[in-house]
Amino acid sequence: MDVAARPRAFVRVAGPDARDYLQRMVSNDVDVLAVGASCPALLLTAKARLIAPVVVWRRGEDDYLLFTEPELGDAVRTQLTRMRLRAQCEIEAEEHESALVFGGEGVATDFPGAVEVLDAGLEPTLDEEELELRRIEAGVPRWGRELDERVLPAEAGLDETHISFTKGCYPGQEPVARLHYRGHVNRKLRVVELDDDATVERVTSTARRPDGTVVALAYVRT
């Protein structure tokens, strides 16, 4: 079992309207989550620009915890509070220590082959460089590298992992669906080796493997 520290910000959404409210606010299907289950999702603007990627964990019957990048916690809380209107739910920040665990049990997350475990006091066995190599090889985009407010979800491949195309409306749903069913993006995030022949528009992250080869995440023209 490998363990890596993963700094996170956490936002709690709890109350009798929490499920319905989150279903109307995020891009994935919260309605189908049983207690203890989770899903990756996006908070988007009306024009389908990214506010934040999140993991939505149904911690209790009417109690949800959202995981996001450390620098995005305030943005998530502010957006959910601003749009709450008459929904009966509390929205507040929480603090937890999070670890990524490869080969263990925990909250299903947005990192293939890993779960997140909270407040367990686990000692990391992977350093930052080793985790970064795993992230790049798995094609997991990171805020401030591959993701920012200018990126369309489909460009980063988030339409395949963070979006339900069968659920009801949420901010940004119309442009997301229009692009999915009728459109085409001009670039896509890909895992590449730097000697690949792909036409690379922008390299966003790199890491060196033990054999000396360099693997990268890059936006590639399509």
C-alpha cells in the first residue's frame, strides 16, 4: 500500500435540501450516490468555464463533503452560498488531513487506482516527485497546470469522468451538451513522451521516469 499526502480544501453541504441543491449545481449525478459513495464533478459558470473540480462524497443521509484543490475552497464555498437562495442547507468550510492511498479503502476520488482517506494519520511512502510521476502517467489534470478558468471540460477530458449527460440542468449544462453532441475541440490533454511525433500546443507538466525518459501532460492539437 502506497500513501501520499494530498492537501485539500473541504466544503460541507448539509441539510434537508442538500442533495437536490447539489444535483442542480454540479455536473455529475449526485442523486444516485448512496451513503458512503462519491463522484468527481465540476462547478461551472453559465458559459461552462471551470470554477472548480470537486469530489462529492455523500457522508450521511443529508450530509455531503466536497473535496477540492487547496486554493479553490473559498471559490467553491462562495459559489454555493451565492446560488443557494431558499435551499435549506448549510454550507461551511471544514478542515481535514487527506492522504491518497493506492491499494487501500477510502473515498473514491479523481485519481485512478487511489482512494482518499481523511484524518487517519498515515505516514507518506511516496514523495512529491513520485506522486507527480503517477499523476502525469495517469493523465490527471491539476489546477494551475492543466486546468484554469479558461479551459473547457472537454479539452481536459473531464467530460469523460466528471460529467453526466443524462442528469438534469446545472450551470453550464447547455454549452457542455452542445459541444458533446455537435461540436469539436481543437485541442485535447494527452499523456506524451517528449520525443513523440504529436503536434503539441502546450506542455503543462513533466516528470522523469527511473529509466530517464521524460513523460508529460500536454495539450495536443486535434
